[in-house]
Amino acid sequence: ARLAVFVSGGGSNFKAIHAACLDGRINGTVVAVVSDVPSCGGVAYAREHGIPTLTYPIAKKGEFQGQGLTAEQLVDGLRNTHKADYVLLAGYLKLIPPELCRAFPRAMLNIHPGLLPSFGGKGYYGERVHKAVIASGARFSGPTVHFVDEEFDTGPILAQRVVPVFPTDTPKQLAARVLREEHQVYPHCVAALCDGRIAWREDGIPILWEAK
Ligand code: GRF
């Protein structure tokens, strides 16, 4: 299957997915990388591997001011130029335009570094998630892979992994523990998506069938 990946930062989840495509764990190819930050590590990695990169949204300020695609151009590019089958958000921090959600129904995943529906939604991203988890006294956390709908972090959950939270944890220590699990569970979910090993309960909850 043809995959478009959205990044805003280092792109460690993108790299984990790309590696899994190269070694055959995922029956997929990354055909495009989209970012709101053209200078980020994920874009640099894509360029090094000859993967086309797109900028979305149009930068309002800074060195890339005025550069970027409109939502319509983004959807057209991903559907018709790159012919993406699935869209994977991997550390992407801007809101996805509704046009894109509509163009990829049940075909867009996101990974969130907390156990949704807790510690999610607007404002809960990156280290803020881990700070809130530690402050809450929760004893477990972990990544959630979910399908994307038009809100932040609210789409149907596909998979989660659990890691312990130690009361002595700093946000950075917890972030690292969660990130290690992200790099396992996201490729696992993408492999199932590419293999068509996801069924849907009639109440809209997705079920991941393991490979034989
Ligand atoms: C990760 O915590 C991921 O869960 C969140 O963005 C952070 C950075 O991801 N969505 P990456 O290293 O850029 O893939």
C-alpha cells in the first residue's frame, strides 16, 4: 500500500515505519512526507531517502513564510499525484483539514503518547501529556494509535500499549519509555492496515486481526 506520513519534528515514528517498510514487516511504501516545518528532522530524513516532501499548511511567519499548500492542493496532491492509500500522522502538531479527513475515511491513523481518552485533546501534545500524567498520579501510561476524525485525538482507538509510570519519573523519562513503545505499536498497526487486517464493529470500533 502507498503511505503518506505527516511529521512536525524528529520523525522517529516515521523512521520506525519506514524501516519496517524496507524490511518487509509492513507491506507498504512511503510515497510522500508532509510537514508544517520544512526544516524538521523528519523532512531531512525523507529527502535523504528520496521521498517527496510537501509543506502544509502555508507558513504564516518565519523563514518559510508564504510557502506551502492549501488544503485543496494537499488533498489533490496526496490523492491524485502521490496516490496515497493511507495517511499516517506521526508527531504532526497541526490540525488536519476536514477535506483530508473526508478524502481518507477509515484510512488515516495518528499516534498519541498517552492512553486516550485520558490526557488527550487540544493542548495535550508532546511533553505536556507526560507532565499531566505524572501530576495525576496515574501508575500507567502508554501510546494510543487511533483513526483520525475532525477533532484532536478523538477518533476510534485501534491499539494501545502500557508502560509503568514511576512517581519519581521526570516527563523526559516517561516520554522516552512511551516513545519506545510507540515504535513497536505504530508499525504493528500500519502493517495490519496495509494487509486489510482491520475489521469494524457495528458501533464503529475497529478490531485489529493479528497476522497468522
Ligand atoms: C511522539 O511522542 C509522538 O507520540 C507524538 O509526537 C512525538 C514525537 O514523535 N505524536 P516523532 O519522534 O516526531 O515521531
